[in-house]
Amino acid sequence: MNIHNGLGGLPKTRQAHNHGAKILSIGLLTGGVLVACVAPPAVAKCQSPSSNDFAEFRFDDSGVRDLAERAADLAQAEDDKTEAEQDRRSMLEDLYNQGRDSLDEGDYSSASKTFHQLAQMAGPQTDAALYWLAYSDNKLGRRDSALESIAELKKRFPQSRWRKDGEALEIEIRQNSGHPVNPDSQTDDDLKILALQGIMYSDPSKGIPLVEKYLNGPATPSDKSKALFMLVQSGSPQGQEILDKIARGQSNPELQRKAIEYLAMSGGPDSAKLLAQIYASASDPGVKRAVLQSYLISNDRQALESAATNETDESLKREAIKQLGLVGDVPALQALYASEKSTDTKKEILQGLFLAGDSARLSQLALSESNPELRKAAIHDLGLMGGKDAALQTIYAKDTDAAVKEEVLNAYFIGGNADALIAIARTEKDPELKKAAVSKLSLMHSKEGNDYLMELLQK
């Protein structure tokens, strides 16, 4: 029995061990799962390359079907695992942003609770969470707890870019250990920022070293951002040098991303060159994403096109495509669409064309694209652009795919085009499509739609 589906052998590290058993096949089965099967006369063991677990199958008349079903289950399990991990990362990021908002609002009690929860969840933000937990607890007068969090940060993440901030906070805590803390007072922080602003305004040569010292010490993200902006405003070579260092990564990741943003605002060929170097050398996707967003600020279309074309990380590639749409680089998006193979990435390009306001190209693709999924995506975007495009009427009249017709109805609904839905409801012979058009009219609260609904009730 051979269930091979035309795919070559697995890499050596992925091949099943053959302990006297016959290798039945190595191939791609239902759901895209790659499996290797070995069997004695009546039993097969199949291994997914993503795990070391073998699933046994007894080869009777239903053996192949069982194997295919198991392969599909493995594929679904892998997809579910990936989706669950993405959901978890999104949840952790939301939790981190919630804690940061509490810091900026001076609500250190809420910040402490949030960052404590985040630190227990062992996500990618754990080192940052430990630092901000220590910072919040110090503001609340819980110095021992703050020092414990810093010690944990240094022990668990010795190479973390948050370690330097933690050590600076530790020094401040130990120096102030004999002074009482008022958790409700933010006066010192506000006064420091005002003092720095005053000195930077009157004597930048004295102010710049003080700002640099402040950036290397403990402060809220909001206050550090204000201090960093002072360097941008100074326009001095010394301030630019400090900004460049931070943008290159000589600080914690948060401050680096803010420096990248300010670097783009400062503009000029030197800044563009530095941003390109940072993007090329960065291993942190968050930093790369910050650079891509900075290209939007500086309107660097060439850099965005290069990233959208050459980036291998799908998430970053799509971010670059999105930014191309926001800067309105339609020619670059059209060239990418023509060369791209991935359906998901092509959908992102369609979204970019929507962001760029290129209804003509979207109409063309909605009419001519052979891939139904992409046609529906183009139709959906035309709906977001108002649902008035003549291409929608043509598609509905000529297309035989009910799913495509339903997408046109959705586009009319999204665009608020009640007249088009009424016209379809009057002439459509398919009862399901007619019902869908009427259903959407019932939700639109338009005068024309309501008049037609009354007309139906009177029949």
C-alpha cells in the first residue's frame, strides 16, 4: 500500500527510525501535514516532523482513511496552537500597554498590579514588566519589594537591555532609603522636567548632559519621552549624537523605539541612512516595526518599497505594505501585487490600495482577478470606499459565484448604498440572495430602504 503524495523525502533529522519495519511512505497528506509512516505487516506508525510522537494505524480497509484523518487532525492542532500563541502574545501586549498607561497617569497602584500579573505570565515582556513593577513599587514606598524585583530581573535576564535601567533604579532606591515616600505626590518628577526644559532653553550646553543623565535614570515612559524630545528640539550636534546612540539600541527597547520616531522627525539624509542601518541590523521585530513606521513619518517611499519587497518576516512585510498604502505609493503596490505569490500578502496589498485611495485599480482587480478570495477582498475594499463603484454592479450581474455576489451585497451595505440593494431585491430570482439584500436593508435605517420594506409589507 502506498499513500505517497508526490513529495520528496524528509530531512534526515525528520525521518522515522526503521527498526526492521517497512517504510510505507513519506508524503504530504490532508491538511498539509508532512508525515513519515513505517509499518510491520499490519501496523503503521506515522510521525509529524513537528513532534516526536508516533500515531499507530492498523491497515485494514479503512487504514488509509484513518491515516488521512489523523494527518488532518495534526494539521488542525498545529494551526490551533499557532493561533492560540498569537492570541496570547496579543493579550500580553495589551496588558503591558495597560500598565504603561497607568504609569503615565500616575496610578502606581494599578501599574504595580498589572506588571506583577504580567511578570508571572512568562511572556516576552517579562524583563520590562519586572523593571516597571520595581519602579511602581518604589513610587508606592515598597522599597524592599522593588529591590526584589530588580534582583529577579538581574538574575533571570542578565543580558536584558532593561538591566541598566534596573541598576539605576536600584541605586536611587538605596540612596533614598532613609527618606519617606508620599505615593500620591508626583511633584518631584514634574519639577525635574520643568527644570530640564528651562536649562535646555537658556543654556543647551549645560542642559544636554543633564538630559542624558535623566534618560539613564528611572522615570516614567512619558517623562523620558519628553526629555528625549528636548534633544530633538535643541538641534545641537551633541543632542543628535545622544539621540542616534539611543536609536541604535544603547538603551531599553521602549526608549529606542521613541528615539527612532524622533530620528525620523528630524529628517535629512543622515537620519535616513541611520534608520536603514538600524533596520538591517535589528533582530527585535518591535524595533524593525518602529523603523517602518518612521518611514511613514519621513515619507521614505524607497525604503518602504525595499522592505515590502525583501522582508522575509510576513508580519513586517505586511506592515511595510500598509505603510506604502498610507504614503500613497500606488505604483509600488501595483508592482508588488504583480510579483507576489501569497494570497494573504496580496490581500494586504489590496488593503494598501484602499488606504492609498486607488479605487480604479481595486475595481480592475475585482473584475479580473481569478482568485475568488482576492476578488472578494477587492470587493470588500470597494465597499469601504463608499460602495458606489460601477464595477460592483457589473460583478453582481455577470458573476455566477454566490459567495462573490454576497460580497457585493456586503459592499453595498458597508458603503451605505441602499439604492443598489433595493434594485437587487426587486429583481433577484435567487431567494437566498434576495433575502440577504432585504436583511441588510432592514439594518441600514435609510429612508429609501424603509420605503421599500413598507412596500414589501403591503404586498
